[in-house]
Amino acid sequence: MIEPVLALTEQVGSVADYLARGGGRGLAAAVRLPAAEVAAEVRRSGLRGRGGSGYPTGQKWESVRARPGSTRYLVCNAAEGEPATFKDRWIIRRNPYQVLEGIAIAAYAIGAARAYIVIRGTSTTEVRALRRAMAEMPPRVPTELVIGPEDYLFGEEKAAAEVIEGRPALPRILPPYQVGLFARSGQPNPTVVNNVETLANVPLILSRGAEWFRESGTPGSPGGMVFTVCGDVRRPGMYELPLGLPVDALVHLVSGGPRDGRTIKVVIPGASAAPLAPEHFGTPLDFDMMRAVGSGLGSGGFAIYDDTACMVAVTLCFARFLAEESCGQCPACKHGCTAIVGHLERIEHGDGGQEDLRSVLARCDAVTGGRRCALPVGAESFVRGAVETFREEFEAHLGRSCPRPRCVPLPLIADFGDGRFRYETREVAA
Ligand SMILES: Cc1cc2nc3c(=O)[nH]c(=O)nc-3n(C[C@H](O)[C@H](O)[C@H](O)COP(=O)(O)O)c2cc1C
Ligand code: SF4
């Protein structure tokens, strides 16, 4: 008989409820195994990081285990400051216990002395949920909540490490697996940073096994994912589904498709991958297959726009966000992102020419030079992808006012409830 096991977003009311519904079994199974075997089981499951890069989780744990250094740390990344994404806050709201159990298992597997959960100060509901869950289910490894700034960069792992050490969210040079928390000369303190959703999957893998996890999803991207779908669809929402489903099914079947008389023009997988045009809507939701069409799965957050939206305005909206969030430590990133916004503004306001379009692409070529983090890689992919895929629309906008005037809000999600998203207030008037 298959025993009931909680998925990631089932509502759990208390630790008693959690345990009654199968919670805790992953940790119990993990501590019966040698720590190396726990990491190996997660590697065999094929679990890939849900924070954006899709890096194999077991491999990350094994490489930190193999690094010299007696003190290791674990960071659970709950910063979630990217537009069109709400899934980590949703998981924490629904079932913080499973995240804590995932932290306990990961800490055991890598031999961490301490764990940190990084979360933005405005995530008050989730901070409350985590505090309550930690009081009810005392962590097996000392675990500290670190309340951080609103910056998008706070979620970048090298910036998160800085914040944990009491400094601003400015990415340091080396990644935490090399220079970990509180590292000193001769003490690298290798540190694993994992996303909330990645860690919430771990108890399921340990309680049911790697083979079970591989039964859903695709061979290259096993398991399920918690998708955020916002924008011009009838049923925006949070959906936990197996990986491998085509984008089209998520947009049209699950989220209800466009409103009457409209068609979906573009699917935007967050701020760091190229927008997807309809010819690619058949692409499976899989890390590698999304990359193969020049885009990415990101953290499973999608902003959808119908044919009333202007692609210049949409691109400007995201480019402006990235330029504002660039911290300025690397000149090519800050200057490049700012210049891209300037050219897009000229086009959007009807003052742009071919030279602006050429300059946008030339800036894309250079924006990643000497970078400390992947923010400008996202800017390049997003802006280049938008211009190349929707070139005709950009060209038609040169020297004329917006043919599709409409306010395009940046989908920076503040809250979700009753089937609606509430956005933070930054807006771009088209
Ligand atoms: C600008 C920027 C912002 C990021 N924000 C987040 C975030 O909010 N949450 C997150 O888990 N990862 C974020 N990441 C990715 C992290 O650096 C890191 O790769 C991730 O937390 C690793 O977890 P995973 O392997 O479980 O995916 C961000 C990366 C960049 C470049
Ligand atoms: S690449 Fe950009 S965002 Fe990242 S550290 Fe450098 S300036 Fe800051």
C-alpha cells in the first residue's frame, strides 16, 4: 500500500497535523543512514535546485562534503525577490514544517553546524509561520532566521552570505561553497545555499526513495514544481504540477488561457530568461528543454501578457527593474543595464530609431563583462530575447508613440489570496 505523503503545498495546520499526515518520516529515514548515503540518495533522485539555476542538489551537497574545512553551514534561501514568483512564500505559508524537515536532512547530509533561513522583512506572514513552526518543532540543528532587505540581490547566494554576516546585500567574489559563512584564512567553512522549494522536496525523497521521485517529471528534470502564473490569464494562481508538462498546458488548460477575444502573446519566465513566443509554447517545463529554445525554467514563475500588451513596454518594465537592482560593483553591469533602459525609453516614448535598437543589442553584448553575479546574464538573456523574438514589434514602434498604450505593472508579487495576486507598487506607464 502506498502511504500518504504530503506534497509541498498542502495546507498543514500544526505539527500534530504534519506528523499525522506522514511528516517527519524523511528525517527519521535519513538519520538511520550514513550522511554520505543521504546525499547520494538525493543525487540519485535527480532533484535540481528550484531557485533558478536548476543545479543538481545531490551533487552540490557532495561537493561541499568533499571540500576541506571542519565547519560547514547550510542556508535556506527564502528571499524571493524576483518578479512573477511567489512559490517559496506559498510553500512556507502552507507547510513550513516540511521546509524545516528538509533543512534538518540537508544539514545532516552535509554535516552543517548551523543553518540560516534568509527572508525579506516584508514577508511577515511567512516569518510568523516559520517562527511558529520552529517553536512547535524544535530544529535538530541550530537554525536562525535572518531578516534581510528588499533587494532582489538579497536572494543571490553571495549577497545572502554577506547579509548573514551583517553587511549589505552586495555579492562577494567567490561562491559560498568555496568561501563560506564566517570564513577566515585557512577556514573556508564551505556553505550550501538551497532554495526553499528544493529543501521542501527532500523529505519526500528520503521517505519514499529516489526511484519514486523519478516517477514524475522528465528524466532530466524529475519531480514536480510549484508554478506561479500571473498576468493576462483567467485563473492566475499557484499550481503544483509535475515537470514536463508543456508551457501551453500551464497557460491554457491550468490557468484558463486569455480573456474573451484575446490571445496570449508572450510567456515570461521571470526576469532572467528570454520571453517565450507562441511558437515555443509546446516546450515542456523542463530545465534543459526550456534552455534548448533559448529561454529557461527559472524558478517556475511566469508572467503572461496577451495581445494588448506592448512588448517594448514589457521589456522596459523588466529592464528597469534589473537596472535599479544592479548594485554597481561591476561597471559593465550597472552602466549597461542603465543604458539599455535609456534606449528602450526612447523607443517606448516614440523618439527611438534604428540606432537605439542597435545600441540595445550592443549593450547586451557587453553587460556581463567582469560580473560578480548572474544578474546581468539575466538582463542580457531577457532583453536580447525580447528584441530578437519581437523584432517586428520593436521596429514598428520606432519614431511613433505606443501602438498598444496600456499600463504594464511590474509583477513583483506582494501577496496572493482569493485567486488574485497583489503587486508591489512600482509601475511603468506605457
Ligand atoms: C539576482 C539573483 C537573485 C536571486 N534570488 C534568489 C532567490 O530569491 N531565491 C533563491 O532560492 N535563489 C535566488 N537566486 C539563486 C541563488 O543565487 C542560488 O543559486 C540558489 O539559492 C541555490 O539554490 P538551489 O540550488 O536550491 O536552486 C538568485 C540569483 C541571482 C543572480
Ligand atoms: S554583476 Fe551587477 S548586480 Fe552583480 S555584483 Fe556586479 S554590479 Fe552588482
